[in-house]
Amino acid sequence: MKTYVSEFFNLVKNAEVEIYNEFSLQHELGIFLRQQLPDSVVQFERNISYFGFDKSAFFKKELDICVLSETRELLVAIELKFPRNGQYPEQMFSFCKDLVFLEQLKKAGVQSAYLVIVVDDPLFYSGLSNGIYSFFRSDRCLTGTVCKPTGSKDVLLNIEGEYQLKWQPIAKNIAFAIIEADIVDIAK
């Protein structure tokens, strides 16, 4: 899936596909995946209860993009983020929430789960590297407990896997990162 996403962003980079907000990203990537995966079903905004999951056990209720087998088995879950209005620490925390949701799906048996982030503001990937910023602006591994950075700081997230964000340039000030969610196998 990472290869397909990279190919998609090459099309964006070459101005063959235009994305300008999260909605356009969702639909253009979904259309691209339909073309690349003709034996699969690509759907948008699918409620997780469709797959037999108990919604109350999950952080979120819907998937941005899902890739299904012909028999409607969930093969790939994709969450997307394309923040457009600053709010850097809150948006970064939102990235972390999606990652926790994807880890939950992996624990529930989903084969593959990805978080795709697109930003058009360098302050998401450069600048001071303290607190939550360090996960997105430096080489610090995204893992462990992450505290809500603003407002009531009583919300904590526990990220079980270890993720290294690698920002890849698309165009001036625009970059993307893709994270494959994984869960720690305690038996190892």
C-alpha cells in the first residue's frame, strides 16, 4: 500500500492530480486505488460496525478509506489528515488519535492500517522540537503516552507501536507522511 500511496503523490507532484483539502485527498486517492486494485472494493466513510466491530470498543467509528476483498472482508484501513488552518499541536494530537484507532483495528484483526498525512504548512514538520512537536519535527520516535497539548490536558493517548515520521516533499511547502500502524507483539 505504501508503494501505491507514493505513486499517487508522484501524480500530485507532477500536477497530474490536484488535491486541495482532505475531501479532495480522500476521493482522488480512492479513485487512484480503485484503478490500481481492480479485484478489490474501495469504499469511503464506512462505519466499522459494517465489519462486525463493536463501535463502543473503538476510538472512532468510521474509516476514511477502506479496501475490501470481493467478499467484503476488510483488507486495508486508511485514515487521512490534511489540516488547513494551523492549530499545530491540536492537529498533531488528532494525528495521534487516528493512529491509536488504527492500532485498535490491527488488534481486532485488520490486515493493514495506514495513516496518511498531507500538510501545506512547514510548521507541521519544522521548527521547535519540544513536547508533541518533537514527534513531527525531529527524529523522535512516536510511541508511548501522548498528552493533549492544549486546553484541558487530561486526555492521554497510548501509542503502542513505534513510528518514525518521514516527511516527503510534494511541492513547495507541501509534504506527506505515511505511517503503517502496527501493534507490539508482547509474546516476542
